[in-house]
Amino acid sequence: MPEKIKSTKAKASPAKPSAPAKKRVPAKSAASIKLVKKDKKEKKVTSKVESKVKVVRDSFTMPHNDYAKIAELKQVCQKAGVQVKKSELLRAGLHALGKLSLAQLKQTIAQMEQIKTGRPKKS
């Protein structure tokens, strides 16, 4: 005749559930902790220096046809699949001017229309 197998599991009591057991972490030496902290500080300092570039906000006057040229260049870039902002176009222009020889730079500036500085009068 088959014998009854008794369950080895204890019945759960409706009392408070026990807190999860905390794992024991081996203690680190004081020297290794200082090195880790020092490394973290060094990384933070270098990343802040690399990522922070100071920018300057400025305003200037430009003829309407030059301003329209920016819009044209933005459209050309967009057709080529490049998203560009006005400030990026102006900065790219400055870098391109910086690569010109002194004679070419003088010639380019001489071709520019001279305008009055300051805010235009309201009409």
C-alpha cells in the first residue's frame, strides 16, 4: 500500500514577512577608496572643460540681399540632406575666409557693400 508523503514545506504564518537578508560586502581598503574618488573627480573636471565652450551672443546689421543669401544657402544644404542653422552658416563662412590668402581676403572684403552700422531707423 502506498505511503503518504508528508510535505516538508512549512505553512506560512500570517505574521509579518521577514526582511530580505542583506548581503555582506567585503570592506575596501582606505587607499583603494581614495583612488576611486580621485579618479571620479579627475574625470568630472576633464569632461567639464571639454564640453563647456563659451559662446557670445551678438547682433549686427546686414543688407537684405545678404540675409536672403543665408536662406538660399540653408535651402541648398537642406536639399543635400544637411540641417544647418544661420549661426552655423556664418561660422562656416568665417572659417572659409580664414583659409584665404591675404590678397584674396582683401579682394573679397573690397567687393562687399559698405553699410551704416547700428540699428536701422523705423519707417
